[in-house]
Amino acid sequence: MRELFPFNYFYAQLSPKKMFAGRHMLNWAQMLLVLLFLLALNLLAIPFYFQKQTTVELKNYLPQVTELLQDKKLQQVAHQTPFKNGSYSFSQKEIIFEKQNKLIALDETTAKAKKYAVAIVLQPQSFILHEGSQTYRVFYPRHFPPNEGNIATQLTKSWYQQNKAALTFAMMSLVLTIMLVTDLIFILGGAFFLWLTRNSPLTDITTFKEATNLILNILGPASLLSAFFGVYLI
């Protein structure tokens, strides 16, 4: 059983001697699968991190919207307007702020918000955040009512809860790209230097494939520890 893939790879992790002896075990296709597995281990902590978070730095995603959210009149209106059962009761449409192609309004439409470079619109059951080509319509969640506490904090938490999955995927894609490039450089570079020792009496490595397999064997325990502590320490 230990000679079959992927059991042979895990068996090679048991000791440094087995790592070196197991440098012949994998073919190129199997090594590619091992690389993807190691990358997945290193990414494992990211979804756990985002799952535990209740808010995010909105300025990293919508910096101009973040500035507009500090408007004092918006805070005042959000607290004074009747809010019950997850819905505002606006008496009429109202523009709170309109200047330099920026808008803060009550009970306006998404189409109206998109006419501006930056816009915040409070609707009866949802709010709209618009900046550049990005437009988000978010319903008021029960846990973060906009009429309680700081309006910027509450709307940010609400926005994050609705977009958590997309943010997690985007972060994982970014980290995956970075790690794939760096891992390939490290693995192929390390394998190349090991391959240069093929004529040395100090090593039995004879091919580039053996050297690559050995580097992957070495990375196994490190990736497992990285995944464990990454998830455990969050």
C-alpha cells in the first residue's frame, strides 16, 4: 500500500532518510498534484480567518465611500428616522449631500446612485454603496441595525457579511497566485542546485526529476505544520 500514490508520498515524510530514498517515487503528473495539495494546505487558514471576522476595513475596497460615511448629517438621519422590523419609514426622498459628483441620499434608486462617481443611498429595506464601477445593494441585517451605534460601522459590517464569500475567494486567488509563483521558483531553483551536485560523491542525485521530487518531499512537513498552526492560531 505504501508504494501506491499518494501513500508513497506521505510515507516519505516519516524521516529525512525516507525523504531522500523516496526521490524516485513520483512522476511529473504526481508531482504536480502534490504541488497543488501543498498549496491548498497553505491556503487553508484564509477561509477560517474570514469566517471569524465580523467586519473589514472598508477603505481598502471603497475608500471614497468610507469618507462619505463619516458625514454627520447621515449619522443624524440614520438615528432619527423611524426604523422598525428591518425597514426605514422615510417620509420623502431627500438629498443629504451632493457635491463634486458625490451623493448621499434617502429613498433614491440604484440608477440615480450610478450617475455619481461616489454615492450612498439609504432605502427603506436596504442601502446602496457605489464607487466607480462598483455598486452594492445590501439589505439591513437583523444583527447590525443602522439606527444603532455608528452608521459607518453598522453599514460596513452589513456590507462585509453579504460579500464575505466574494472577498474570501478574491483573497485566496491572490494568495494562490503569489504562492504558486514563489513555490515554483523555490522548487525549481532548489532542484536545479541539487541537480548541479549530480557529479559529486556526496550525493546520489542523478536527474533533475529526482531533485524536484526531493524538494517536494521536504516541503510536505512544513506545509502540514503551516496549515495546522494557521488554523489553530486564528
